[in-house]
Amino acid sequence: MSEAKTITLNELSENVGKRVQVRGWVHGIRGSNARQFLSLRESGKIIQVLAEKELLSEESFQEIKHLKQETSIEILGTLAKNEKSPIGYELVLESYKIVGHSENYPITPKEHGIDFLLSQRHLWLRSSKQLSILRVRNELSFQIRKYFYENQFTLIDTPILTGSIGESAGTLFSTKYFDLGDAYLAQTGQLYLETAIFAHSKVYCFGPTFRAEKSKTRRHLTEFWMFEAEVAFADHNQNLILQEDFVKTVVKATVAACRNDLKVLERDPEPLLAYMDRPFARIDYNHALEFLQSKGEDIVWGDDINAEREQMLTTEHGGPVFIEKYPREAKAFYMKVNPENPKTVLNADLIAPDGVGEIIGGSEREESYQNIVQRLKEENLPLESYEWYLELRKYGSVPHSGFGLGLERLIAWICGLQHVRECIPFPRMMERLYP
Ligand code: 4AD
């Protein structure tokens, strides 16, 4: 096989008509006594390999016919265009070599239950839909970084092990930290991002975050990836303008790059793109409450808005909705009090339609030293853990705002998936720590 060039399935267009070698895995096989069609997987892509009986010895043809799913193999053949194949090319087999055998691969083309597939996640990653979902994840992560790079934001990598509680004491993973007491897995990078605006003005972070939430819903993970941005001198309104432009830009770019993957996932992207061409609705919490009460919902001022009610609001507005200015008590200590109604804060959650729910939480931050100390006391948070954070309000405090977006929820929306568990390579949920 020495004279043929070894290529990947990313290099097909420039090798049409050439003898090439491809090394990959048997994704599936079908055919007749005259020819076999082998699906070969490599670089997350699948190409059809045509094995013609008359071009091979009887022994080779029979061996190919009985190849097992996930056998690893080197194929030498000629690359041809084939408009009928999803990838646009096929390989006509000349010879092959088995690299690694595979027996009784547990995931077969028949239907499997979700629990079984999640426990086989280390193998399930090889399946067609999973290839597409993680490729969308890859593209979206890239587009997010690109957006912030091109808009002059500086990447600040915030710590995973933290001493201060970022969001709520009720959902912390903690671990003993030498002689210094408890350390917590980061629920957010926000407090650290706030320190960095004084140095770089516009900053972002992108990394894993942790919530020991006892929620078994289709949108909760205990470990998820959050993208967060923070901007000096930006007020609440500017925060919403940035969020809307950001979501529209990255969604459109990801859809454009992943059309084939969305086809595999049977996701028609047109309704999603239509949302991106219209302004996102904005409603105050108070108005959301009035609307829900008018529909007979048993909800009172101060209650959080649950998933079903969020869906009622997105249906009413025909697309994504920012719900602004929540009751102060329902939200985190760092949110700025609304000067026009001090019972509320200058925050907003962005709710996606199609049952996806909240994808962004953000707010203008409290900039006054006294107000923030008071809020920490109200929440019974230990002031000494926040000394460093409070100093930000002493040395040149400025108005500032920011937000956080849950990557897996945005992937679920783009891919049209009902659950976030397939949107991350190895989901961590209350009942799942393996593989
Ligand atoms: O609304 P959250 O809790 O906001 C923060 O953590 C702020 N510190 C962000 C900021 O202002 N810098 O979370 C932000 C987003 C949510 O809108 C949701 O998309 C996602 O993170 N998220 C989760 N995703 C999956 N599983 C969970 N358990 C999640 N909790 C939040």
C-alpha cells in the first residue's frame, strides 16, 4: 500500500480520481453477493466503500462481507465522486488490512433505551447523531470565541476551585482544601471576571461550572459549560443589546456551518433562523406575572417562573423573550437594585422558545460598597470570603454589567433536542458519574 497517499475524510475534494489509503472504523455494512457497501468512519465523517466481488479474491470478498461493526481497518482504493452519497464521494476498494478486531459491539442499528446508551457513552460517541451533535458543539464554541475575540473582549480564565460562593449556597460542591477549610467548585466565573474589567474593560471566560442541584429536569446538568461576559461602564440596556447581537450572530454562523449535521439530526433550521431576524421581546417580571395570572396560573409576586410558564411566555411572544427586573429576594446578591422600583433588580433572563427555556442569566452589577455589604449580610454570606471582591467597590468602582450563557442549552436549541444530556460528551447528572 506504500505508493498511495494516506488521507483523512477532510481531504476528499483534492483527491478525486486518485488511489488513496483511508484508515478508520467499520460503521456499518450491507450489500449483496455481488457487491458490499461498507460505511467507513474517520474524522467524524462517514464514506461509503464499494467492494466489488469481481475485483477481489473470493476469500477477501467473504471476509469483507463478514466484517464486524467497529473493526478498525486500512482501505486502499480509488476515490470517486458520488452525488448520491451524503458526503459526495465514495471509495472503490482495491485492498484492505484489518488493524483491530471488534466482536459483539453493544450498540447496534436497532433502537436502544436512553439509560443503556448513557451507560455506553464511551462508545455511543461513535454513532451518527452523536457525531453531529458534538460537531455542532465544536462549531458553536468556536463561533462564541470568535465573536468575543472580534469584538475586542479579553479572555480571562477564571478558577475552578474557589473560596467564595458565586451564586447560591444551596447548590455547592465542596471539598476539603488543605488547612484552609472548604473549597467550592465554581458555580460561575463572574466574580473573578468583575475583577478583570478594571484591567481590560471587556472580558469573558468559558469553562466548566458546577451546580449540586437536585434537579432531574431535561435542562439541568451538575457540570455544564458556561460562557460569561463582563463589560465596564455598560448598563442594563446595553447588556441586553450585547446579548441579543451575540446570540443572533453565533446561532446564524453555527447553522450556516452545520447544515449537514442538522439534516442528520432531522432539525429544520428555518424556524430558528426566523427568530434571529426579528427583535427579541422584552417584558418586565411584573408584566409576565400579570399575563400568567390572566391565564389562570396560580403565581404570586416573588415566585420564580418555572419551565411551563416560561414556555407560555415564549408562545405568547412568538419567539425568544427577555424577562427583566425580577424581585430582589429571588436573585443573587450582586445584582443592582432597580432605582425605579427598589423591590426589583436590573437583571434579565433570556428565555428560548421550543421548550428550551432560560439560556442566559445576566444583570447590571451593584456598584456601591454599602449596598453590596448589606446584600451579603441579608444572604448570610460570610463577609470575610468577599473581602477581595468588596475592594473592587473601593478602588474606582464603575457601573458594569454581564451575563452567562449555558452552552448545552444553546446546543439543544440549535439541534432541536429535548434534553441537554446529549449536548456534552460526558454528562454529569444526579444519578450519573460513569463513564
Ligand atoms: O442564571 P445563572 O445561574 O447565572 C450565573 O451564573 C451568572 N453568574 C452569570 C453571569 O451573569 N455572569 O446561569 C447562567 C446560565 C443559565 O441561563 C443556563 O443557561 C445555564 O447557565 N445553567 C445551566 N445549564 C445546565 N445545567 C444547569 N444546572 C444550569 N444552571 C445554569
